[in-house]
Amino acid sequence: MSMMMSELTIRQTVFYGLAYLFITAALPGFLFRRKLQGRRLAQKFMICFMLGNFYIMNLVYILQLLHLSYRITLILGTVLPVVIGKIKMDRIPIRAMWMTGLDNARRLSIHTMGPKQLWARFYDNNKEKAKRTLLSCWHGIWTRIPDWICLTGFFLFFCWFYGCQLTHDYGYTASDVPVHLYWINEMGNNHIFTAGVYPFGFHCIIYYLHAVFRIDTYALLRVFWFPQTLMIHLMLVGFIRLCCKNKYLCYAATFFYVANNYMSVHTYNRYFATLPQEFGMLFLLPSIYFLFAYFKQKEKELKEGLENKESRLYLVMFAMSFSMTLTVHFYGTMIAGLYCVAIAVGFVFWFVRPAYFREIMVSGILSVVVAVLPMLIAFLMGTPLQGSLGWGMNIINGSSEESRNAKAVSVNEESENGNQVLEFDANGNLVSVTVGDEEPDEVLKDEKEKKPFKERVTDAWENGIKKEMYTWMFNENMPRDWYAEVILWIIVILSVEGILYFLLGKRHYGSILLSTGIVLLILTILMGAADIGLPPLMEPRRCCIYLTYILMAGMAFVADGFLSILFWAKPLRLTGNTVSLACVVVAACFLHDADTMRPQIEMSTFQTNEAITCLTNVLAEEKDFTWTILSAGDELQMGIDHGYHYEISTFIRKMEKSLKNQDPELYFPTPEVYVYIEKIPLDYSMAYQGSGQNVSIRGAIRPIPTASGNFVYKGENRWILMSKMYCWAQAFSRLYPNEMQVYLETDQFVCYKVTQNPYRLFNFAIDYGYNSW
Amino acid sequence: MVSKRKFMSMCLIMLVILFMFQFTQVIKESGNQYDVNEYATEPVLASGDVWRAKQVVYPDSKEPVDAEEAESSEEQEQTEAVIPLTQEELTHSVAFVGMAQDVRQKVVASWCEYTKRNLCVFSSLGDFLKENISPEILLIEAGFVDYDKDLTELLSRVEQGQMVAFLTLPSISIIRGSEELRILLGIDKVMIDQVELVGQKMFSGFFLGGEGYYEVHQKEDEEKQDLALKTPWFLTRRGVKTYMVGLLEENYLAGDERRNEKLPALIWRSAYGVGKVFSINGDFMQDNTALGILDAIVAEAKEYDIYPIVNAQNISVVNYPGFADENGDEMQKIYNRNLTGVYRDIIWPGFLAIMEKTGMRMTCIFGPQMDYMDGEFPNGRDLIFYLKQLKEQELEAGISADYENAPNMKEKCILDNTFYRMEKSKYIYSVVYAKKKQLSELEGLLLKEDFDNPIFDHVATVTSEFSKEDAVISYFMDHQTLQNATSDGTSHSFSEDIYMKSIETSLGYSNILLDMKRVAFPESVEDHWEKMSDKFSSNIFTYWQPFQMFDQTTLSESDERIRTFFSLDYRSRLEGKQVKLQVSGRNGRPAWFILRTHEQEVVNVMGGSSKKIEDGAYLIQAEADEVNIELKGQDSHKYEPDEDTTDRTIYNMS
């Protein structure tokens, strides 16, 4: 019986998501059940989730650095601490339990007790506990019915919007996923930092799931983005819920975040890929929340003279979360750091006090040390820095062209008339030509310096920040003239509300609002930093993702601040909650409109559905290492644990070279060889003039592309290679019509399966009529 | 002290137990109709019902027939034979270029009969090319080709899709001298004119039964090596698929990582344009081994192939049991028993164990007496014992026309007939065994020329000795089939293994014939039962294991299948993923076919059933005249891609 790929993908997503949550949330929850009693559900979840992720990341780090990372060590490293911790924390009488177990076994063996009696004993002993747990669950559901309804509604919409991509497009939507796949695969050989020192927190988690649950890494990276994105949204829900006074605004804000059509696709399209930057977002808001919670708790402890146990816990959790942002991706840390700066301003009256300052600084430094330490150890042991770290530093320093304008590319050419600047758009079209002897940047700089401050600020807003926002942040199909101003208004309102609450004595809450307003202001400025002469810490197309994410919290805080003032009195709190619930309904109704509700989108993928389907089938149907896939680069890492791969660029080059040398030998020493050919080659991150055309003889007669790396599979090069491979396949199937069968064919793609005798291999180097020689 | 009550109870229990044991025996005895041969049925089909292949012998154009000479009867026959095949007949025909009536042509003719193909025989390739016909396959003997004149035209025919098989290869000098010929044959270069092989290897997928590795590794295997070990060493070109290679000593190509690909090719296929050329470098086509090779070649050349088979696996134990205590001194010396004792106490349990383990079914060909001059007479009690045993084990009995010492076959038969009549046996014997040299004598007896022998009244099939050259199955007389042995049971040399696999591939048939006269009249230690039994059982357990999916039959059952096999005709075509098979002439009986699919799986059969023999080979049982065989398509994967029907805007992350 065959199964649809969509069904398989759904099963995989559910299983992988549950496996991840089991390890990172359920196990810590089980271990710290008693310690977490009495806390709010969202807080419990955040603590468990942070503990779980932090432990797994560092466990993998340690085992990898010790070259001891195997399934068994990972399982032991997970199970043993849980078992020992549980026994110690819950004071489980393990000896007595062991004796009882032995006694039961003895009685069972001598038939003085039957299985029924044993079950009855077990039932009697645990009846009350089970009853309590069930009641507690029921209580949790019954008392939070509006929450569950909102969550269910949100979840259904989330599945509708994101699940569509999951079930219809099986490939990776980002070009760098295969690189991460390669790094994770190398961890299987205990080679961490294989391409240089890089934040590996994300890779540790994926590797752990792969190693412990025996999940194929390629499949994990294919679908893990779905649970990851869901968790990012749930973290937003939890963060708003824990910070706001009104219960249901968190759902309204998150629903607005996932469903509104005002925001540009750039603010969420990276969620469709399993990438470290987005994974790092999981720890962004929790780290901020724990810092908020710390201030509140510390103040309480200082006021009431309590032990500082609880505030320490929050600080530790803050350190862990902040550390993880750095362990996973620098950008997350950057945003968390900026939020911390905003908090330092918002909570300035607490922050400057030594009791706070010392603890916060120590925990901050420790969190950075914990995150950096594994990388530092590897660096000191001689592993160089990974290339993208240098690229990241260039972005921060502003020396990258990409950071100036990611959409445009400038090329300086020396001409007879002097310096000539050619500007191209993303499709490679020439947009403008600037001729002059003077450096253009210098001209602009001088002009800027001549303008008065007010004009410069207006110019920075209009031509810098606003331009970037409309380029990256807001949907160009919506009437958006005033959207950027809305952000300014939110910042202003948050600041006013913050000060107002501060004056009204709700200083902690006011500081939260104020800090959020400040961070939104910083991120808004960061959006256009390059245009207004500030260091561009982050490209606008990445910054807008964080800005939108935090903006949702900001919007919720605006509404919460307003409702809290409106329903200030305690008896009116229920009304406030009701109104906040109404906000969810209003948001749902408002976004129900076809224009305002975000339509389903499809992200272009870097692998065809057919290629993924074929790979999945090959893995399921063939024995390991009895097959070779001959395809463009990506399947190399996808099936590395199960079979062999050969790149078509190498294949064609080698075949032609060997034919030239009159030594025509090219063998694949496996019984099955699968050949993947895209009949309509993909635009692999680069379009070209003939994009979307079929493979043809015109392509096959072209010389072999000389580009290196994966540029050989980009643009026209891919079409040339695929055309050559198609012609080769036709010629080879004439030689071996029965041995070369079509495995899967659609209008876009064809996969051939060549079955050969491993003791007398076929020579794949043939003269297919279009060899270059 | 046992009380009366207890005593009564004990007696009652003893009675019940006695009754229970005896009752089953009584029922078994009374229900055993040992005198009825349930396998002997009146044959419906005879030699007149056989589907005859059209055989057209084209005259030699190089030597035009003289008008006067043509008047001679022989030439007349030849001239009369040239009635060209119709286009329809040509689509299912074979052209043979070679010497008419030579051993290869005879084998090819047999193969054509078995696979229901017509045959055109040409005395030179030039004659064939002149006729401008496109047979399904062109079989060429290398000596009948003019390489200067005909090669270009042959290349052109192959390029257009003509399938060719060189049954023998041209001489080394011709191959060396002609680039065109090398391209046609897929030979890159001639490494050595004649190389000494240490063995041969046949890869799986060519014959049924898997890979064959014919190299001597142990001293005991030395006697098995009977293959030709001197051969020209050809290196094959790109685009060639090799089915059989010669194995070299290790010092050849030592350290060469492509050693396997450079081993001397013995059977291979090259491609030129759309056509395929098969080359056979060896003497495999001189006997019935060619049958399987030709079937395998056609299967390899086509997208699929289906051909009829017999589907019968037989064991014939001839001259067993004997009912007279002959050669008593020798038997006492070797086995400490008389001959009937040896047969009953030593050999019979051994046979039963083998049958039990392998599931094979034996036909015992009774030889009441071997030496009719020694004064020992057969004992009727043993006849009934064996008939009962055979009935219980669902086996069959036949009669042997062979003897050790008798005036002649007629005398022997008279004496045997007297014995059976005296024992009042009504068993109908439909199987008779005779040696090759006795067949003509037997023919006379069966025709009742001068003697009416009632025990031959119902003979439907004749079985005879193992011979690679004679037809495996044929009509012996109008109403009697001949089933020659395909193995003698105790010997299994490398060439016999190839032969056995070839016959299984071609006909799904085997007849292991074990002559027990060797035990009764041993000539060497090798004829002692313990030795024979050892070899016989180990051969059956080892070499016939891959063919267990074929039906195990007695010779009478096999005879019925052979008659159907000979009478049927078939046509097949591939429509999408369905093989449509049309069968005629099966007379309401099931017919069996082998379907070779190149790794494609059979999903469903309408009008019959299928059994997987091995990857890409299926046994099809046709129970209707129209059979639809559905193959697994390329869309039948474990995981299928979904059709994207949603209309969504496509975004690019970069």
C-alpha cells in the first residue's frame, strides 16, 4: 500500500514535533514537577522548555568536544540525570520500591500472586494519584475554556497557513539548509564545527533528535520548521500572557501576527525553513520575560526581606535563554541585547542599584561565557572561524554591499569618462548608470552634512527608515501610506502609557511598556541604520522579522495598557478580560476579510517534490549502501547515512575528460543507480533569461559550465547540465533499455533507475552525442 | 490386590486403545486402492494435435540449383520448402544462418517448436539480407557470414532494431581485422587469442536459478569441472552487458581495480542503434543448453518476454523396486541383506525422507527382475507392499523395459506380464522406461507388431536416459510422449548445472532419473547405495532448491502437461502496464508460462494466477484463453507525490 507524501510529511511533522517537545519540555516538566507547582502554565512551560533546550545543547556540545557523542551516550546523558534527579528531588524510596518489585516478581514466579492481583495492587496504589492528575487536567481545561478555544482557533489557522507549504512542497525553501545539513551530518562522526567555529545550538538539537530517535536529518530539516514556527508563536502567546494584565490579548496579538495581510512576506517567509536564526527566536522573548520577572521578584524580595531564591531562578533562566540565543545564532542575541538595553533604560531606577546591577551583569556575562565557551575551546584547539562569521562582522561594520541595499547590486567600472557605477536589481537588470570622477558615497556624505538636523531627521525617516520599511516590512499590495507612522504611534503610546503607569505606582508594569517602546524605537532605527549613517547591525530584511515579532507584543501592550486603565478597579477586571476576549473575536472578524487576511503562500523550493519523493522511496525500498544517486548537489547530504551520491557536474566533467583521454571508464559500484534529471530545471536561488525552459539539445551542445561550488547548479548552468544529463540518459537507455527504467516521471522531472550487476559494472561514460570534445 | 472394578476399567481402557490404533490401520488398509493408478488418464491429445512451427529452408543462392539436378528428390524437397512466411508469421519467427540439419540448427528448431516460433533457415547471411525480412531474432553461425560484403548491411539492420545473436564467433583474425565487426559485437579489443581459464561465472538474471560459479575450490570439486577452459579473451566496449565471464588466475590483472569488468566475456550483449547483438563465446549452443540461452537472450532483448513451459519436476527411480532376490552374494557382502531387503529396509526409507524434505514426487519404475537367467523369481508380496506405499505417498509406479540379463526385451516383457497377471494386479502402468538403445525395440512392442502385451496397453509416456543432445521432451510415437532425463541424479558437473538451469529456464522441466540397477549390480564402490544416496540427496537439496516453485509431478502428470504444452499456441502484447496473453489449443487444461519482466513486479493476473520465481521472473498459470497480467507501474511507489491543486502565490526566500 502506498502512502501520499503529504500524509507521510504530516506524520513526520507530528512525530518530530512531539519528540522535540518530549525531550525539551516533558522530561524537564516530569523532573521538576514538584518545584514548578503553583506557577502559571505559561511560565512553567517556558522554564521547562528553556531547561530542556539548554541541557540538550550543552550535553551535545560536551559529548561532541570529547568525541563521545553516540546514540547510547546521548540517551544515557538524558535518562540518567532525569532518573537520578527524580529520585533525589522527589525522595523516591528506591530501595523499598526495588524490594517490592523483587517480592512481586518472586510471588509471580511461584504463583502465589497472579497478574490480576499484581494489577489490582498497582491500581490501588496509584488510583488516587491518577484520579488527582485527571482531575487536575480536567480542571485545567474547564477553567480555561476560552483559552483552549482561542488556542485551538489559532492552531487551526496556523496549520491552514503554514501546513499548506508542508504538504505541497517537500523541498527546502532556503539555500543554506543543505549546508546546515552537512554540518549536522558531520556531527555524526563527532566532527563538530566541521566548517569552522559557528554557533551550533540549533545543530546540536537537530543532531540530538537524529541520533536519539533515529530520524533522518534531511527529513528533520524538511519539516522541523513547522513545530519550530509553532513554538515561536506560542512563545509570543506566553510572553504576552505573562506580561499583560488582561488574559486574552495574547491570542489577539498572535492571531493578528499570523493572519494579517499588512505585513510583507519578508517578515515571515523565513519561518518556512528550518534555520538557526528562526530557531534562536524561540529563546528571545523568554529571556526578556525572565528579566522582567526578575525585576519584579527581586523588588518583592527586597521589600519583604525574603530569600532571593526565586529571583535567582529567574536570573538563571534569563542567563540560560540569553545564552541560547547566542548559542544558536548571533542575530537573536543582538535583538535580545538591544531589548536588554531598552530594559536597562526602562528599569533604570532598579538597574543602577548595586543589588540588581551586580547580579544582572554577572548573569549576563556568565550567559555569554557559557555560550561562547565551546566555540572558544574549539577555536583555541585550532578550529578556524566559520566564513559566515566574517560575513556577519562585515554586515555589522557596514562593509558589505549587501547591507547597503540587499536588492540592488552595484558594480564599479573604470571607464574613459571616469568612474562608472552600474546598478542592477535583484533580477540582474541594469537600473541606473552613474558616471563621475568623484566617489558617489563621498558626494552623498557631504550633502548630508550640509543639511540642518531637523531636515536630516526627516530625511532619515522618509528616505531611510520608511523606505526600508515599505521595502521589507509592509505588504506592497495594501494601501500602506500610514503604516510606518502606526509604528511610531505605538512607540509613543507605549512610552506615554509606561510613564503614566509609573506615575500611577505600577512601576514594574510601566517599565515593561516603556522598555518595549524603547526596543521598538531601536529596531525601527536599526531598519534604516545604513541609510542614516549608523552602523547597520543587521540587514533590514532580517531586522523586519524581529521588529514585526516584537511589534505584536508592543501592540498587545498598548491595548493592555489602555484596558487596564479603563478597567482599573478590581471589580472591573473581569470586564477587562471580557473585552480582551472580544479583541480576539474582533481581530478574527477583522482579518476575515479577503484583503486583510493573509492568503496562503507558496515558497519556492530548492529541490523538486519529485526529487524528495524519489529519495524517500529509495531510502524506504532499498537496502543501505546498495544505491547511488546521481543528481545535482543536494542529495549528497540528504542520503549520506544510507547510500552514495555522485554529482552530475563531476559526472559530466569526468566522463568527457575520460573520453578525451581514450580511457572511458566511469563506474558506480552499487547494484542500483538513480539518476535525477530536472526536465524544467529549477531556478536554484538565481534566475536567468531563460528561466523555466525545458532541457534541450541547445543546452546539451553548450560547453560544460566552469563555475565552481554550487554556482555550477545555478541559473543557466543548471539548465546546461540538466540538458546534457537528459541527452546522456536518452543515449544510455538506448544501450540499456531494460536495465534503465523510469522510476518516476512528471512534466518537470524524471528519475531513472539503473539496475546493474555489481560484479560486472556498467561503464557510465558513453559518447552520448553532445560531448564537448 | 486389584479389585474387580479396577480390573474391568483397565481392560476397558486397553480395549479402547487397541481399537483406536487398529481402527486407523484397518481404515487405511481398506481405503487404500493400491491397484488403481489415479494418474493414468486416457490422453486426449496426441502428436497430431501438436502446434507445428513452420520451417522454411532457403536454398543456397551462391550455388544456384541446376535444373537437371533439381529434378532429384532431395533438391525438389528443398525447393518445395521455400514457401515464404506471411507477415503475421514473420513477427513470431526466427532466422537461422548456418548449416541446415547441423546440431545447432536442430537445437534451434527444437527451441522454435517449444516457443511456438517459425523458423527460416539460410545458408549464408547474404541470402538472409537479400530476402529483406525482419524476423524476431536473427541467429548467426559465424562461419556463414561474408565479413567483407555483408557487415555494413547487417550493421544497418541492427541499427534499425534487428535483434541478432552470434551462436559462434568469427575467428580472432577476422575480429582483429574489422573495426565494424568489433563495434557490432561490442568488442573493444582482443586481449589474448587464447587464455586458460580457471572457471566460469554466470551472473544471476540470465538463467533462472540465480548465479552460477563454476570454479574448483576444493579437491572434491575437481571432478565437476568439465567446462571448456580455453577461450579467446575479449575486452568488451562501453554499452555492453555481460551475462557470463571466464575466471582467470589471480596473477592476471592483479591489482587492477576494474578486474571484474575486464574478465573474459563469454556471453554478452552489445547495442548498436536500436538493435541488440548477443555474442556467445563458447560451445554452449551445441546441445540442449542452447534452449535456455535462447530464451534468456530473447528476454534480455525485449521489454518483457513470455513463453510457454511444461512446469513439471519429476524424479524417476528406474528399476526400483525389484521383486527378485538377485545378485544375492554381492548384496549379502555389501549390505548383509538380500536385494529385496536392501530395497525395502534401506533404500525405501531413504527415499521417503528425501521426498518428505524436498516435496518432490517420485515415479518408481518397477523392474520385477533384472537377471532373467539366474533362476530367482519375483515375489508378489513386495509388489503389493510397494503399491500400497506409493498410494499412501501419492507417488506413481511405472514399468521398466530394461534388464540386465534376458534373451531380449520381448522375452522379458512376457515374463513380467506373467508375474503381474499371477499377482492379479490391476494397476494401470502408463509410464515405461527404456534405455536409448532399447527405444526402437520398445517402439515395436508398443506397436504390438508381433506380440500383444496387456501391460503396455495404457502406456502414455516413455522415459529414457540422460542425454544433452536428444530432445528433452517430444512425442515418441503418435500417442506416447518421450521424457528424457535431465540429470542422472548422482552426478552434477558444472556443465550439467548449466544444462539443468537452461532446461529449467526454457521448459520449467526436470526429470532426475536414478537407475537403481547400479545398486543391484554394482560395478564400483560408487554404486553402493550410501554413496549414491549421499550424492543424490545433496544434489537435490542444493541444485533444485531454486526451482521449488515449479510443480512437483509424477511422470503421468508431467505427460499430460507436455501434451498441453505441445498443442498450445499463444500471442502476447504489452499495453501500458498490462501484458495481454492470448492462449489457444490448451483444451481446457491449465497452461503455464514464464514471464520475464526486468525487475517489474506482477501486481495482478486476470484469467490465471502468478507465482514469483525470482526477481523479474514469474510463473503464470493460464486458466483462460485471455489472460491479463498487470505489472507494477512507475507510479506504484511506497510514497506518492501529491498533486498540488491550490492556487498560491510563489515567493522566493532570497
